[in-house]
Amino acid sequence: MEHRFGMTKLNIKCPICKSGNLIFMFNIHSIPYFGEVMESTLLCEKCKFKDVDISLLENKEPRRYILEVKSEEDLFIKVAKSKEGIIKIPEIGIEIYSTIYSQGFITNVEGILERIQTALIDIKALEGINKEKIDEILKKIERMREGKERFTLIIEDKTGNSAIFSSKAKVEKLS
Ligand SMILES: [Zn+2]
């Protein structure tokens, strides 16, 4: 994967600590057969504030990507999710909606499972949560990560900035 990278200090104060200046960084990944994806990050020079978003530089349209994950090999398929992207895995009843706290990222299918696992472990620690149900889902995700359980990964994005980079993915227009 080819990279182009740049960074610049902005004359804008951090929205959180209001004292540090923001630093803007971009990283352009070019993905064979699909085009370029830009990862842009705003970072405060003083506190831990960080905001990441993803945008496709070509072929941008509101879309739904549907990928049937059938083998271990499919776990390596690259995925880009913008702040507006919504992730769904019907087999485990998981739907992750975008909020103002959402971050964009580029990862692969396994990376998404890993993020869901981490989030579920955090949720499990909360009070009044059905821990058995969460454990059941975590076990299922573990099998999915080992390529032992088939599942469907759906990503929807009304801004068109999210994608599954594989010809195996079915693409639908979002209305
Ligand atoms: Zn700050």
C-alpha cells in the first residue's frame, strides 16, 4: 500500500483544553482497484484530544456494503469506516451507529471484530448488564476471528466515505 503523508499546525485552539493548538495530519492510502482513502487526524499538542475521520477521494456515493465472511482469508479484507459509517453484524445482533464521539478508521474485518470485543468487555463491566449474554456473544466473536464461524458484515454510510475493499462485497445504493 502506497502512502502520502503530511502535517501542519493550525492556528485553532483545542475544543477540549482550549489552550493547545490543533495539529492536522493526513495520510493518504491508495488501495489497488479502489482508489484513494484519506485518513485525517486532528490532534491537540497539549491534551489527549484526537479526532479521526476517513474520506474516500474517489467514487463517493451513499452506499451499503454487504460482505459474507466465509473463510479466514476474508478476515484480511480491508475496510474503511468514516465517522458517519454504521456497522452491522446481524448474526450477533450488533449495530454500531455513528455519534458525535464516533471516530473514523481503516482496518480489516478482523480489526472490526477486535474493536467490538473491546467495546463489549467495557460494557460487561457496567452494572445491570446481562453478563451471560455478553459472554455468549464474545465466544461467538472469538470463533468468528478464528474463521470458524460465518457471518455478514454490513457497512452503511450516507456520506459515501466508508467502504469494504473487496470484489466479494455486494454494493447497494442507499436511498
Ligand atoms: Zn487540548
